[in-house]
Amino acid sequence: MIGEITLALGVADKAYKTIKTAIERGKDLNDMSATLGKFFTAQEQISEANVASRERSKTARLIAGKSIEEQALEIAMAKKKMETYEKELKMLLIYTNNGDVYREMLKQRRILKTRKLEQARIDARRKADVQDIVMIALGLGVSVAMVFVMIGFIAQVSANPELYI
């Protein structure tokens, strides 16, 4: 999950720099739509990783490589950097008379983002539940196996008590 954040932040960083350079050189916004898309896709991936980190299974939390504080800090820093980039992109778009495009994009993004983040939350919760159920079933299976081993041992001791004295 944290690797996803780092990767998404790298994509966003590259896209931001490309967009900024292109606007400074006078390129048209339509020529940069793919790069803008990459930037906002990376921003979305960071949001989804944030949701996934909150909806992790209890098992995954126990065996996670990074502390909760370290994960939270990485997410917070990535979100802060993305907010800064987005503010600067907004100003660049307004400066180049594309403020109406930016406002329409925000309107559409709110609608789509709400749907997508809700689905990401549901998917992450479902995955966490499956992981927890698998671990419970595994623990239960091991416990039942241990009970049968103990019953077998007790039966063997009862059948031949002189061997175990």
C-alpha cells in the first residue's frame, strides 16, 4: 500500500512538472489532457490507498512492516504535496483563461470520486473481512487438529498405561 503511494506521488510529480513547463512555454490545455489525467489519476490512487489503509484487516495490521504512525505520516505528506500541486495547477489554469474548465472538472470529479471512494471502501472492507475469516478458520482448524491429537494421545495412554509411566 505504501509503495503504491510512493509510486503515485512520483507519477504526479512528473506530470505536474510537465504541465507547468508546457504552460510556461505556451502550450494549449488540450495538448496536455493526457498529462493532466495522469496527475489526477495519481491523486486518486493516493486517496484510494488512504481508504485501504483505514480498512485493512486485523491480521494485516498485526503483520504490517511499517508502524501505523509511519504509514499515517507517509499518507499525510503525500496528501499535502498533492494539495500544493493542485493549488498551483488551479492557478496556472486560471492564469491561462481555463478556469471554467477547472471548475467543471472539479464538479465532475466530486461526483465520480464519491462513487469510486465508496466502492474502494467497500472493496477494502470485503478484502479485510475475507482475510480475517481465513485466519479465524485456520486458527480453528489448528485448534481442532490439536484436540484430536490430544484425544488420540489420551486414548493411547488409556489403552497402554504401562508404556507411559
